[in-house]
Amino acid sequence: MTADETVVRRSRKRRSEPEQLVLFKKRGGKRRGAGRPPKGKRAGSPHKERPFLHERYPVHVVLRVISAVGNLRRRRVYQAIREATLTTARRENFRIVHLSIQRNHLHLLVEADHKQALASGMQGFQISAAKHLNAAISKGKPGPRRRGTVFPDRYHAEIITSPRQARHALNYVLNNWHKHKEDRAPKLSGWTIDWFSSAVMFPGWAEYEEDAFLWRGPDTYDPLVVYQPRTWLLQVGWTRGGPPISYREVPSAKGRN
């Protein structure tokens, strides 16, 4: 190779280097729109890191659905949510103890071995519920089956750490239909407890006295699939937080919807 050829090659190499560097040029500053908080009605709970969760503490979870899903207090929709509780019941480190279905949201009392179990358990429940809910609300309608979002928000979770808090949570979940005046609907006027909940599985009603599981639903009624509690707070501790819970009790406004 001649000296002139060597000079030409080095010159070409120097000229090509800046063109390659452009591909890896770093953009300074914050990306537009990055980190913006969600907007609109019920934008969801803030995406903060979940606190530490000990297995002895149950959790009250509130889960909302988008308006396109419609009223959750329908038989077909109830069956869809029941299928999701059946799927979730296969887990051992995450357990749904109680659940109530309101028009546009769900209340759950759950137990989890740790916060990762809570996260994966709730994710599994939401995936299963969304699948069955989309199928249920699409049934009988023309066109393809509905797909897409059912639960838009990051669920709200409140860790229960005291007997008083446990009693309030049980009453709030199982008697929530009184708060929303669902018990005043003509078709439901004869109901003692809310059959769109796991109230029939709660053995601690004041009216039961010594006869646990006194009330029975219609022959065609399939109860939600829930676990008997394992935490002390939901087994016994709640009884130290106040008087026995009556099916007539209306939950206080304090707390979540």
C-alpha cells in the first residue's frame, strides 16, 4: 500500500466517524409528558410503592370498573365475578375472605402472605374477572365479543391492623348495599342480607346467635367462592372492636365508597 492510499483511508475514516456518533446522540432534558399525573374523573390511586404487608393483617380492597361495563348487580355479571373467585381460590398465598358487588365497584376483604402475594393475587383476580365480565356483557349482543379494559384504576388497598378497624371493614363490606340504598329497590325489599355479596358466608351476624349460617338463598343461588379467614383479626379479633354486627346496620360514611 502506498503512502498516498494510507492517507486517503485515514481521511475517509475521520470523515465517517461523526456520522456514526449522530445515531447515539443523547437528548437532554425531560421528555415531554413524562411523569404527568393521570387526569379525569376517578383517575385512580397514586402509583406509590405498596407498604410492607405482614401475613397477620387482612386488607380491604376497593376495585372500580369503567362505565362501559354497566351495572354489576345483575345475575349474569354476578356469575362472571363468581367464576373469578373460583379461579382465585386455587391460590394458597392469597385468599378472598369476603366480597360485595356494588353497581360500579367491588369491595374485597383479602388475606395475603406478603405484599407480592397481594399484588399477584389481585392481578390474577382482575384478569379472570375482566375475561368473564367481557363475555357476560357481550352475550346476546350482535358483533364481536367485547375486549379491553374493565378495571381502569389502580385498586385502593387499606391494611387492617386493629380489632376496631376489622369490625368496621366487615360491616362496611357486607352491609355496603345499605349505604348505597340498594335495599330499597322493590325487588329486593324481601332480602335480609345482600345476596350480591358473601354475606351468607359470614358466621358472625348478631341475628344468628347460636345458629350459624341460618339464612339460605334460592335453590338456584351459587354463593361466591371465598375462604374462611385465617387471620386472628377476621376470625376473632373483630369481635373486640365493637358490638356484634347486625344485618340492619348501615355502614358509616367514614371510609371508602
